[in-house]
Amino acid sequence: MVRRLCCHAAFLVLVVSVVVAPAVVTAQEEEAPESYIYATYFDCDASQQWLADMIVENVTAEHYDAAVDAGTIGAWGWLVHHTGGKWRRGIYHTAPTLEAVLAATVTINEAIGDESPQAANALISVCPGHDDYVWRRIAGSPPGTDRGEVGFSVYYVCDSDKEERADELVEQVVGPIFDRHLGEGKLTSWGWNEHIIGGEYRRLATMTAADEATLMRERSAIIDEMFYGETPNEGAREFGSICGPHQDYIWGIEHEKP
């Protein structure tokens, strides 16, 4: 199946953004183990980014797949840019603790660098710039939920004094709306993640679906329900006042395991 992102340390590793495991509870989950995501978003030469995809398919994937099989990481994926900002590619992996997700980054990077230094260098030359983030999942679809083939990610800049209130509103108001848009012919998954390490973006909202048309239809329906219903949704409006500025991305999920 085609699916998501990674990082860079002593030489490089690939990681992205997308979903983590919760500290809060949604309508669909009573309690779930914590999960962290290490995501690296790459600036690439658009005329050569196909080479990055080949390197991931033929070299990188083997190491990440082995780490999943060994239990070192919970999942990983490679994302390709469809629509959005400057990031052209992304790679991510997940683990149950911050220490584990950071340690896996170093271990996998070293393995790729030792066994395939030319591939690692070629990837850096094609995608020389990157932004690293570590996210912690707060809410969303239950861990282990299958993700769709295409994802919509919203990277938020939030009022730092009110971020916890935004998380409460996702749990109590926004999350149930997303839950109503899950199912056959609708969204496949959704998630809400908090910033642990990285740049200016403080929260990450994700949703996936089987195809772009379904994804965009359900996203529009969710926005209508949040902001344009007959009865004003004051909770959704409060959320928008806390986490307003944002950057949207549509990602093709090119590789993913499991």
C-alpha cells in the first residue's frame, strides 16, 4: 500500500507528521497508550524528488520495516506533497515514549549510513533542507486504526497561554464532530497532536481518507458543521480563536507500515 515522513542527525533520517497516541479521551476511545511521532519534513528539488522516492523505496524502507518488526518503533511512513507549502516530502516513525522515538532516530540513521552511505548522501543532495518535529498524540482515532491513502494535515500556530484549552475543546467539541465523519465512504482516521520538539507549529490536526475527493468532501462538511450551522457552535469558534493561523497540506501516503 502507498503511504508517510523522517529526520536528520549525524547524517540524516526521514520522518513526518501525522498521528500519535492520546493523553485525552475521545468518544471512540476510553484510554490509549501514549505515542510520540518523530517527523522530518523535507525541502526538495522538485525536478529530482522522484529520486528521493526511489531511495526510500529501495533502501530506507527496509530499515524502517525491520524496526517495526523488531518492535523498536510502532509504525513509520513516507509522505509526498500534493498541495500546500514548501515541504515536498516527509518521513515519520512512532514509539510509546519520547526517549524511544529519539533513540530509534539515531539507531535507524546509523544503520542506513553504515550500509548505504551513497543513498543517504544522494537523499541529502536532493532534499537538502528539512524541519524536524516531535509530536505527541492527544486525541483521535484509536491507535491501530488503518489510515487512508491520502491525508490532510493542518499545522497550527496557537496562543501559547491557551493551548491546553484548545486541547479540551478538541476532546469535548471538535473531536465528536470528526467522529461523526468516520466510516465507510467517509474519513478513515483523524488525529490531534501537540508540539514537543520543533519549530513554530504548536498543534497538528490530521485526517485521512481513501481518496482525495472523499477527503475534501468530508473536510468541507466538518467545517460547515463547526462554523456554519444554524446554531452557532461557540466551542468551535473559541477553538478557532486560540489556534487560528495555520498551514494546510494534502499528502499522498506513499509508504506505511503497519
